[in-house]
Amino acid sequence: MADRNHGPGAAVRTAGSRAHVPDYDPRDFPPFAVTVDLAVFTVREQRLHVLLVQRGEDPYRGDWALPGGFIRPEESAGTAARRELAEETGLSAATVEHLHLEQLRTYSEPDRDPRMRVVSVAYTALLPDLPEPHGGGDAAAARWTPYGAMPSLAFDHGRILADAYERVGAKLEYTCLATSFCPEPFTLGELQQVYETVWGVELDRPNFRRKVLATPGFVEAVDGPPRRTGGRGKPAALYRAGTATALHPPLMRPEGQQR
């Protein structure tokens, strides 16, 4: 029976097979490359920071950009994203493997790369504060940069970064994503600092604490001595990320309270 999705005579291809497709010549189509780009965020010194790499090759040699690179023939986009992040920053494979990484969107404008037609699959990564990265691969250097003090970025990476920032801010409202910024264990004050840093607002401490603890599975208490976080108050209890992934009800960001 003919494959109704591909017309009469088309070969049926199953997972893992490379069946011959009659009358198909890849040379009939113009070649293009596929890359990955990563918008990596962390909270350092009570400010949102972004991981940037300095390009060591043309085009845009010497300019700052998001980490990323070409997908190899044997790789999935996700595998390539983790490999590029490790190669260009010096982060350990174990660290890269366990950080929160999610696909953002695809960028495919024909003129986005001066070398050739390049389609990029962009990812957003969130991780707790880490030591300074070290450039590797084709990156001459790597650094954490405050989000509010970004240089002009190569390619269309400024647009990718802006889209990623909007995605992260929105997801804090209805998911437990904020715990990805916190090294465990953490205090509720440290978790609140993540929201305030990303959203750029001040939150009411008792109200925030009440909402977090009333959401099943958002955080879990950790046995052990509490942590003194400064000031004259009593030491704060410690928590770790719970098993929940979504917030019901959402923790909506206040409007009109920009710091």
C-alpha cells in the first residue's frame, strides 16, 4: 500500500532505518547548517547574570556572543547544546548534564549568519552560581555578565537573549523553575531573592513565604541546623526543591513595583 503521507511509491522509513527513497537527490536542495545557541542564566551577587563567550574566529571575531555551535551529524540538538556548553565554558560534564536546559525556539531568518544559511535551535539553561567559566573550543574567553549591562552581541543573539529572558520571567509564575537557580539547601529568603532578581520587583516576605509553603511539593524541608543569613533575626530553616513542577495557583509577579 502506498504511503499516504508521501505519495505512491514512497518508501516507508522506520525508526533506526535509512531506507532508499526513489527519485530523491539531496543535491536538488540548497545546503544549510543547523546550530545550537544557549542563553544561560544564573543569579550572582543578587543580580541576574548571563553567560557570554568571546568569539575567537570569524565572523565577528572578538565580539561577544551566546555559547553555541554547529550540530554534528551524529548528534541531537540537545546533545549538541550540552557539548557546546561544556567545551566553550570549561564547565564540567557532570555540571552540564544536570543543569536545567530547555528548548526556547528556532531562529531561521535567511540572513542571520554571513557564512551561509544557518538555522539555530536555541536553548535556555538555568543554574546556581558557579565559578568564573573559561573559554574553550572556538571561544577565546567566557564570562558572566550582568543582564542589565550587556554588550552588543554577534549574529541575532541579542534577540535570542531577550526572548529567553521573557520566557524565564514568565515561567517563574506558574512553574517551580526558580529552585534551579538555588544551590541546595537554600532558605526561603534565597528563593525569594531569585524572584526579585529576575522580575526586578520587591516581594512581601510573609506573603511570599506563605504562598511557597502552601504549594504542595514546591519545596521540602531539610533536616539539620538552620542557617544564619545576616541581620539580627533568628537563623532561617533550610529547604530543597520538591517534587512538583507546576504551581497551583500561580505565583503572579506584582505589577508597577519595578525596583
